Amino acid sequence: MMMRQVHQILRKNRRILEKAAMYHCEGERIPLEPLLEEGFLPGYHTKVSHDAEGKPQYFCYEIGFRMIDNHIVLLQNPLSKAA
């Protein structure tokens, strides 16, 4: 896959996560199915880290999320950052 296509997928994922963050609180479980219907591809992310318990945390640029069953949980709402 060309780098341009990967970048487009990552940008689309970020837009979908930003939109989800507008309607959901940090830490709230967000059903994965509607995000997939919008074109979210959870296998595409820019970084993976692990929390203190060793559970993976994924980042799409600055937006972090965790996969739990068929849901995602935003790690930090990008819209609630303190200025």
C-alpha cells in the first residue's frame, strides 16, 4: 500500500475519532460498529503503547484509544484539553 493511502486512512480515522469525542465522554465505551460503518479502520494507528497493566493503548496521531470487546474507549478527549 502506498504511503499516501496509509496517510489518508490515518487522517480519516482521526476525523472519525474526533467526531466520536464530540458526543462521548472520556472513558466512555463507544460501540465500534458505527465507527466501522463510517470507515474507521482500527488496524491503522500511529503508535501503540501499554498501560501499567500491560494492556495496549493505540494512538491515531494525538488521539488515544483502547479496544475493549466491540467498543473503543477514548483515553483523553482531544476537545477537553486545557489551554
